[in-house]
Amino acid sequence: MTDQQTRNERLALTNPLLGKPRLKLGTFCSNVSSGASLADVEGGLDLTWENTAKISRMADEMKFEAVVPIGRWRGLGGRTDPNRDSFESMTFAAGVGATTSFPAAFATVHVPSIHPVMAAKQATTIDHITGGRFGLNIVTGWNEQEMALFGSSLLPHDQRYEVAAEWITLMKLLWTADEPVNFAGKYYTVEGAFLRPKPIQPYPLLMSAGASPAGRAFAAEHCDVAFTNFGERTLPAMRAQVDKFRSLAQEKFGRTLQVWTNTYVIMGDSEASAQAYFDHIVNDCGDFEAVDNLFGLMGLNNNNQSYSPEILTQVRNDFVAGWGGYKIQGTNERVVEELEMLIEAGVDGVLLAWPAFIDGMAQFQREVLPMLVARGLR
């Protein structure tokens, strides 16, 4: 039995991401104003702890496997300044974990914003608060304006993953070592660092998103879950993208790897009403100035040669309605079919968001979840 298999057996005792449902589910972006939508849509998420706790409780009731926040330190400007209000994700995870009993409570952490000794201690504390349900989503830092708030300049892309690899390696040592840790790396040096108590799991489940070769390699070597967005959204293309992650993990590092993606859900009584709702979000409510600001931070723009004009419009609309996620749109039956197709593509889990977050999630609980159960997907 490999070290990963041994750890997974222990993880499965407390962390639902190691459970058996064919389709694992979670929520995404419930710690920021407007949620996953860059729009002032009716019923959009007004960020109060009462609202975000309600979302977490619904996730708990539905036995969702994960509650995953994003990490934001400033808004996106524009007419509505989406994500202007945000809850810090470590303390968010502690609060979610203390008020739920089932889902993994994640934090999304930018490596340049926190020293690994501090992050390891905080993660351990949350793991105990949650009874072994904490998960850590590792982000190398992509938003230059936000990272500057911490006195950090944005390193070249691949070097950011070198830093992250050293960061998480030190944290794993702190989580598992029985003696004080002396560590002398290229980016971090510590002497006599020791952490007690140890995490429950024996250390938290780790997630990372990255589409580049360096990002995929980091997830394959260091993490339990790779989080990915799909470019070409046909079944063969999505299956190939998922297989690329898994084969890299297995062939290069001898590891298994879950693959998750994020979606936004547009529900309607008919296909036409769902399309009309989507058009309303995009055309009447969308903050495209905020989208352009975000694209600028990501190194994209309206003249980007990587996309055809049609694809660029689709990408912009997806960010308005759902932070660039995979669009699931239509009747309840269609929503189930789309989720089933993601399983066929090899996806292990799907993070969900709704433009009108609380109302949409409640409708999903009433109408869609029973259909997923009847199909044997949950």
C-alpha cells in the first residue's frame, strides 16, 4: 500500500470527498458579494454571515461534499464592483465547519499572502473545529494588485509554482513530523518549527487549480484534487482534459487525483424561459466593465488572439453569469442530464453556484436533488 493509499484510508474516515457517490457536489463563491456572478441580478448574494451560513446549512442538508470559497482582497470595479465585500477564507472555513456536520469546509489561500508556518497552524485548528473536514485550495497568486497589498510582487508564472511547492512541502513536514522541523529552502527557512496538536486527517485534503503545464504538474504531485475549467465543451474534449490530469499524476508521480470543475446553474420551467433568464442576466444586469477589469488582471483582453470573437463573447458571458464556469441551463431534467454528462467526462465533483444564489439553491434542493437520487447519481 502506498503512502497516499494509507492516507486516503484515514481521510475517508472524516472527509466526505473520499466518499462513494458517483457525483460529488459542492458550492462555490459563497463568501463574496454577488457570489459567482459579475452582475446585479435580482436575488444576487448580499454578503452577510446569515446568508452565507444559510447556504452552508443547505449544503449540509443536501449532503454536499464541499463548500469552497474564493480568495479576494478587493473588488473588481465597474458599475457594481463585484466581490467588493468578502469574508476571509480561513476564518470562513472555521465558521462553516463549526455550523455544519457533513461537507468539507475549504479555504482558498494565496501563497504570497501567508507564511507556511502560520497557514499550517491555522489549517490544523480548523481541521479540529471541523472534526477532520478541512480542505485547502492552494492558489499561487495571479492578481498583481491584490498581491501588492501583502508587499509581494508577482513572480514569473512557473516560479510561482516553485514557491508553492516549497510552501506546501514545509507545511506537510509540520503536519506530520514528530520532531522540530529545520527547513532550508530557496524561498523559506525555518528552525525548530513544531506543530501540536497534529491535524486529524492526518493532514488536510489539498486542491489546486491550474491549466498550464506547471499548474497541472503541481496538482499532480502535491494535491488530492485538481480543479479545472473546460475550454472546449464537448464530451470528447472534456474527457481528454480530465484524462490528462489523471495520467500525469499516475505516470509521473504514481498518484491518484480527483478532478473537479465549477458550474453555474440557470434553471427554468422550459428551455425558452431558462434562455430568457440567462439573456436578462447578461444583457440587463451584467457588469462588463468589471469583466474587462478582471480580464486585464488575467492578461486577457477583447483583442486576445487565443479566442475567436464568438468564443470570447461566450467566455465574457460566462464570467458575467458564473465566474467563467461551465453553464448548466434548462429545465430540471436538462440540469440532471448536464451533470450526468460531466460524470461521463470523468469528473469526480462539481461546484455549483446560482446567479440568485439562495433562491436557486433552494429550488435545486426541492426539484433537482430528488431526480439525482432517483438516477443513482447521489
